Amino acid sequence: MSRAAETADPVVIEAAPLKTPLYDEHVALGAKMVPFAGYLMPVQYAGIIAEHQHTRAAAGLFDVSHMGQARLVGPDHATTALALEALVPADILNLSPGRQRYTQFLDGNAGILDDLMVHRPADPAEDGVLMLVVNAARKADDYAHLAARLPAGVTLVTADDRALLALQGPKAVDVMVRLGAAVADWPFMSAGPTRLAGIDVHVSRSGYTGEDGFEISVAENDVVALWRALVADSDVAPVGLGARDSLRLEGGLCLYGHDLDTGTTPVEAGLVWSIQKRRREEGGFPGADIVQQQIRDGAPRLRVGIRPEGRAPAREGTEIQAADGTPIGVVTSGGFGPTVGGPVAMGYVAAGHAAPGTRVTLVVRGKPLPAEVVALPFVPARFYRGR
């Protein structure tokens, strides 16, 4: 008789962490592996600050294969685009072939279920296809959310046989060209197929570090060869989750589950730029009435950048107070900014305290520390906009 049968206690079986196809490569390079979003992922190799600075100066290579890749497939672009527009606030209908757009799945209260990238293929043979990249921790929920709401004739096809790399930094484009990809003139948020190191890939000129760079979708059977070809380039260094987080924080970019959640609207998060004029005016997406009202009248709270004085970082959950000690908000992301050379944080404050230059107090481990609201990003983006 088993122990469980003897006691009748509930048996809790915890799923073993998943591994990306590059797990052995990370271990061989000496990476420190940690659980993240259900996967064992590299948090650092040579050290977070060294990896951060290398990405700012040259090219950092990230394994982001844990993220979800999928395709929406319909009979034509308009049908597929309108099916997705019923769930997100972005203008997908007018997304040009070969272009990518950032948006969010919203619920009926305009809360953010997840944020995602949407790419429309340029090949006329793929008319009616939209390619999606969603967050790792949310992909199962996203797929269920989509599948339950798609109209007849539009289907969701997950791409579980694809891996995803990100090559970020000012020398990323040089590396890509040296390895054979014809992407030198692609502007930010363009995407399409190419060959890299002799391997068929699908590339977008985008990323989540604030640097120029690329996200590279590749068949999982080819990703080890591609990773090795990229790492062999003298400008490339592998980078873990630690530096990925400090880079995106300095870039003022939101992290789902921290800066974004179902209690946050796109207006509060400062993401109105991702809602194009037609959608702002016409609505037709979950929570549109709330989004339109907040755009018109202002949101009750807003995401802001914060520079703490001194060297102590303000971590997620730190209370933000007005000068008179009144609680006005909370930090949602915080840490040390290696490029800034000091602590940086993002958080939500009551709208009346959101103007840059506003003095606030952060309660760090029970101790009040002075800080100031500042404009985002902390480090200017260096996306390639074309010539």
C-alpha cells in the first residue's frame, strides 16, 4: 500500500521545470540556472553587470525560447485581423505586410491579460496569417483565451517546434550581416524570413532591451547550431535573465506580472501609443469604454519612473509616499541600473503626483528614503528607424 493510500492525504505532484533546446549549451557555458515561468533558464553567465554592459556596447545573445509562438490562420487578412482586434486595442487591420506591432489582450474592465507582439507576413501566399509572440508564463492562458473566442474560419496554431533567440545591442546588425542575413536596412518593427549562418529563420528587428536588435525564430532542431554560430562571433556574449531585466528596466519597458496585470489599464501603464487612432475612436475591444474615458479624462493613477537618492534600490512592493507621508502608490520594478550608475525604479502613483520633478518618499525596509519622479526611459532607446 502506498504512503498516499495509507494517509489519504492529497498527493501534490509538482511538474518538473521544462528545458529549452539550449539548456545543455547554457550549462556548458557555466550559466547559473534558475526556475522561471516553468522553465530552467540562465540568470547569468559572466555576471549581470558585465552582461548588461556588453549588450550596451556590442551584442548580447538571449535564449527566449520559453516564450510562446503561435499563428492565427484565416481566409484573408481582414478576417484574421478583425478576429484579433476583438481581443486587443491595436489597429491590426491596417498593419502593413512585413510589419510588427505591440499590443495587449484586455478583459472587460480594460485590465491587461498579457502583452504580445503581432506580425503580418509579407508573403502574399501567407495572406490571412498573423504571427504572435506571447509571454512564457501566460501562453497557456493566452491560447485558451484565443481559442475560445475566435470566429469560425480562424484557427490558432501553436508553434511549439520553434525556438526564439534575441540578439540585442549596437553591433547586433553587424553580426547578423556577417552571418549572411540581409537585414541591414530593415527599420525597427519590420520582420520577415531570411537565412542566418546558413539556417532558415524568421527575424524581426525588435527586442526588449531598448537597444537596436533582432528576435530570431528558428526551428528547435536548428537552434543549437545557430546559437553556436552566434556565440562564436567576437562581438557576441551570452546574456541571462538578470541583465535582460536590468536592460528592460532602464529602457522603461513593462514586465507582465509586475508592471502590467489585470488591475492595470493601458492608459495607466502609459501604453496609449500602442492604441492607434482608429481604435481609440471606434473602440470595439474589451474595456474600450474605460480606455476611451481614461484617454479623454485622465487615468486615476499612472506609471512613472523614479530615481531614488543614494545607493539603496527600491524593490517591487516598496510603498511610495507623498512629501507629507500620504501613501500614493507602489513600486512595480526596481533595481540597480548599470548604465545609469545608480538605483532606478518604476511604479504607479496617483495621477496628481506623476509629473517629472515631483518629490516622493520610498519606504525601503521601513526607512523613508527621498526620491524623485522622472521621465521614462532612464536610458534613451536606440532603435533603428531607417535612413
